[in-house]
Amino acid sequence: MSKRRRNGIIVLCLLFVVLLVRLDHGAAGRRWRYRLSSQDQSQKDQEKYHAGTFKVVDVIDGDTIDIDVADGANRRTRIRLLGIDAPETRSDQSDAMYFGSQATEFAKGLMLGQSVTIYLDTPNPTRDKYGRLLAYVRLPDGRFANEVLLTEGFAYADVRFAHSLLNKYRQLEASARSRAKGLWPNVTPDQFPKWRRASTDDRRQTTEDEP
């Protein structure tokens, strides 16, 4: 092998090493480290929470609760009920979503003070982007709060993220709509959550564009 060719191979190897270092410190490296961190978090959550029974000490709104176990530096663990999206309530009532207060009050009656059992949906992520635990919440009578809220028309089936019961939750929402339960008799498309309005607008536009 000639000296010139050998030097060229060495230069290419050095450039390849530099590229790997940059990737590791760049976006790709951050995503890889995040995946490892997320996997570690899911494993810890599985061991700590899955099939465990805890007391509900606060109901934030129709799909968010606190249970009586510390979560890192927090005295309580905040749970986002998986697979549903209840109308939000806000301190400014003029900005609250349609049926938000009713959904919150129903959730309080259903869960506040109850000892509930938490089920995680692994291998899907156990946390949302806000760090809340994502879970199915089983009530003392064996029903799941997620499903009761859907069945009674106090929440929408959240189709933005995959989970094991997505198709079932779609059906529960459809049943609540057909039976005019909860919010469904009077809600209008402009009162839907933003993500739901967007998908509704897309379906309407597609229908209008059809010959």
C-alpha cells in the first residue's frame, strides 16, 4: 500500500471519529440518552406503582389526580388518566372549557379519598411530557375511572397517543355520544379541545372536497 493511500485512510478514520463525537454531543446523542433515561424511568415506575394501591388525596380536574406517595422531590405523585382527555377547568371561569367543572366534580365524587389501584401500560411510556404518571386507575368496585368518565360522557377518547385500550376507548366514547350522555347532547365542535377541533376540521374539509 502506498504511503499516500495509507495517509488517506488515516484521515478518513479521523473524520469518522470526529463525526461520531459530534453526533453524540448533538441532537442524535441527546435523543439516545433520553431513550435510555426514559427506559430507566419506566422500569422504576413499573416497580413502584404497577398494581399498587394508593389513596387519592386530590383531584385536579377530570383526568388528573394526586395519590399519597412521594415522587422524587414531590410529596405526592400526579397521575394523568391514560387514554382520556377531560375538559379543563381554569381559575378564570370565563376561560374554562365546556363541561370542565362538571367533569371535575364527577371525578371528585368518583375518586377523591378512594383507595385505587394503578396500572401502567408498558412498554409504552409511563410519563407524559410534564412528568405525570400515565395510568389506568381501578376503583374499589372494580371499574376503571378512565372508562367510567368516557362512558358517562365526561371525557373524550384521547387518540393522540397509542395505548393498549385505544380501540375500546373509541367505542366507549361512541356509545356515550349515541346515548347523549354527559357533555354530548349540547357540545359544539368549537368547544372541543384544540387537538379534537383540528381533527374534526380535517374530516370536515375532506368531506367537503369529495366529489
